[in-house]
Amino acid sequence: MAMLLDEITRERLDAVFSAYSGNGSELIPVLQRIQQEFGYLPGEAMKYAADFLGVPESTVFGVASFYSQFRFTPAGRYTVKVCHGTACHVANASEITEKLEERLRIKDGETTSDGMFTLESVACVGCCSLAPLIMIGDEVYGKLNPAKAARVVSRYSDKTKDKQGQ
């Protein structure tokens, strides 16, 4: 099979694969490690994984597309997760998502054109007493309304500008 991998990418993947035996039953852990290494699942990396694991490419792509944990495009520098668990849903999490879509000019699941933010709805963060809430990295911001959520995201944008001296 012809691979379009550059030498550095191939070395990175070989390092990932070195922790595995090459058995097809290792597919999900291998995909998780690839995503950890690259931040998403590049198509050529999935093809290389299929070859390593001895499974059809269609199986790799099928598994990767079935599980919501896997990404096919790079995530932004900051992933903004909007909790849509029961408590957050009842507290109007959908309005927060709508406001952040408007503020970031992207839809849920997309990344801003500058690569700064990815917006994701998640099932539950596990901080129901803070509903509704968002998570950015490991930071939880709770008891939000749409305007407060937009201000939180703006602070991250401002921090980045400050670091860049803009």
C-alpha cells in the first residue's frame, strides 16, 4: 500500500505503535493514542494503523466515525465544552451554545478559522450544582448565562492577544 506519510509522521506513528502488538483488537487504544499524539486522526495515519493492525481501512474509519471521542480535524487551541447534561439542559444550556456560536462565528463541533477555539456540546461534565456551565481546558465556569459565557471565552481571546503583544 502506498503511503503519503512524511518521515517525521511515520516516526511518530511508529513510536505510538511500539506500545502495541499489532493485533486488531487494539484498534480503539491505537486510535486514542494517535489522536493524543496529533490532536486528531489524520486520514493517512488511520490507513497506516489499518496496515499495522492487519484490519481493513473501512474498519478503522468505521470505528473512528462511530465513537464521538474521535476527531477528524485538528481542534482549536482552546476547546470550549458546553455541558448539555440534564441539569444544564434544564438551565438553558442551548442558549449558551447559541450565544457562543454567535460569538465565535462557528457552529457546534467546528473550529474557528484562526485555530483558536473549538466549540463542543458534551453530554455531562459532572458538575451539576454549577449548571449551566462550560469547560475550557481543565477550568470549569458555572452558573452562567449566555452573556457571561461569551465574556469567559473573550477573556481567553484577550489572554492570547496579551501574550502575543497585540
